[in-house]
Amino acid sequence: MAIKVGVVGYGTIGKRVADAVAMQKDMKLAGVTAHSYSFNTEVAKQKGYKIFTTGEDDLKLNGIAPDGSINHLLDEVDVIVDATPKDIGRDNIEKLYKPRKIKAIVQGGEKHKTTGTSFVAQCNYDEALGKDYVRIVSCNTTGLCRTLDAVNKKYGIQSVHATMIRRGADPGDIHHGPINAIVPVLEMPSHHGPDVQTVLHNVEIFTTALSVPSTLMHLHTLTVDIKKKATVEEVVELFKNSTRIRIVRNAEHLRSTAEIIEFARDLGRLRGDMPEICVWQEAIGVISNAHNKLLYMQAVHQESDVVPENIDAIRAMTGFKDAQKSIEMTNECFGIK
Ligand code: NAD
């Protein structure tokens, strides 16, 4: 029987998760919520999604008849994916999902302690098996975990230093972002390092971060002290053979985040999304002397890399044990090879 899924918070992440759920053969999208009327609601209606209200009832004024309140949606689901802004997911677990014994996934704006389980499918799928509440880590943490997990499994990691050069705002966001500044995160480490350890528990990592005036992707630079000697060719093969990681090359003219997003559009990806973490082949380097170091740069599409993770978490929480199979099923609908 299909897993019945509802999406609460139909914004940047929620609308992508809703579309992904609707594409899974083993899931049924029970509906999405509208906090207030917007173009998102119009698109959801056009797609035939049921719409349930959580806020101002201005839908009817704008010609959309809602299918009920959020309570009606909660009556119809096995799992809720909550993609509301920071802290609301935490409150919703206590107020809405726990009293009704509904399993729920929250996003990276929430703290690890909200669920006690933080998730990146290829790293720790089994930790979410049968769980009632799971947190999908942030876009940056997802990107760090995917590539570091591959490196850790092959070479063993002594320690990591990573710097996150973050996009100032999402493309549709008119409220945030530096316009003419580079804004450093003035705390050491930035929150990303400790967040990686909620998934990769034994990896020693220190992170720093800054924001720049761009909307397209984040860019990470990593220096990894590894336990064994590596070659660049080996690392390229490692990333090529790791799921949800894509090697991109100067030779393809994929030299920037802008060109990667243009590539995703040309591939015909829904919304021009690039859920894979893109590692530049020419920016992989190794230093082999007394200490073995691996250096690389990667781009992270903040709006989409966490979306496949939500789908795999739904399966894990509802008892689907085969991580590899779940990842394959999810990848297929995103066109990830
Ligand atoms: P968003 O602002 O784009 O969307 C949030 C949606 O929730 C909006 O549609 C809003 O109307 C709705 N909403 C607000 N209050 C609500 C309430 N009380 N009940 C129901 N719906 C409500 O936000 P987003 O960027 O999609 O972020 C959602 C979560 O995903 C956050 O935890 C964020 O940290 C995380 N996240 C965001 C990104 C990103 O780059 N945008 C990446 C990874 C993770």
C-alpha cells in the first residue's frame, strides 16, 4: 500500500518535496498546505494537489476552494514532511504531530535535538529506520556529508577544515542577502561542523563560512587530512562512483555555479535543479608527504540537494530496510545516474 504523505510548508523546499513524493510509485501525496494565497498555491491547484489551510483564509477570496484545514490533512497521512521556516517545525511536532501519533520529518532549520536523528541517506539511512521524527540536515551539511562520507570510507579521515561560501539568498527571495558585500560568519567554528557530526559522528571537522551576493549555489572548499595516500585519479573515480555526487569539468565549460545551473536547465531538470553535489575535477588536489592531504571544491544547489533525502527518509521511517534500493528508486525520478 502506498505511503500517504502530506507536506506542511509549501515554499522553496516543500514544493519540491511535494513534486518528488507525487512521482514515487510507493507514495501518495495526500496534499499540501497553504499559509496564505500565492502563486505557489495556484501552481499546486493546477497540478491537482489537495490544498489545506494553515493560516489566513484568503484562498477563497482569490478563487481557490481549500480542501479543508491542516487538521483534515493530518487525518489522511502516515508521514508529514514539514518544510516550514525555522522553529515552526519544532513547534508543530509538539502541537500537531505527536498528539496524533503522526511520523514527521523536519528540515535543517531545526536543531538536531528536535528529533535526535539527523539524516543523509547514503551516510546513515539505517539510523532513521522506524523512527517517528527525523531531521534532514541543511543543504550545506548534506553537501559536506555526501563527499566526506565517501572519502572517509575509502581513506579514513583524520580531520577536515572546510569553508562554505554561501549564496546570499534564494533566487525568489527579495528580503535577504548581501547586495554589495562579503559577509563572514563571525563565530568559530560555524554551525556546519558540529552539524556534520550529527550524521558523521566520528569525523573531526572545523568549518568557517561567509555569504556572497549570489543566488545560484553554495561553494565549499575542503582540506581533508586523510589516513592513507591518495591520487587525484583515484579520488575522481571515487566521486564518480558515489551516488548523488557529480564530477564537473573545466573542459565542459562548467567553471562556475552559473554554468552548472545553466547545465541543469539544459538537462531538462525540473525547475533547473541540480540535486547532486558537483565536484570540480580540476580543483581536486593531493599532497602526499608526512601528512596526506586531499583538497577539493564543490558546489551545492541549496534549493534541491535535500529533496531526495526527504524521500529516502520517508521510506526509512516507514520500515523500508534497503537503503541502496530506496536511493536508486529516488534517484530515478530525479534523473540522477
Ligand atoms: P520558505 O520560506 O521558502 O517556505 C516556507 C513555507 O512555509 C512558505 O510557503 C510559508 O508560507 C509557509 N509557512 C510559514 N509559516 C507557516 C506555518 N506556521 N504553518 C505552515 N506553513 C507555514 O522556506 P524554505 O527555504 O523552504 O525553508 C524551509 C526549511 O527548509 C527551513 O528549515 C530551512 O532552513 C530548510 N532549508 C532551506 C533551504 C533553502 O536553501 N531554501 C535549503 C535546505 C533546507
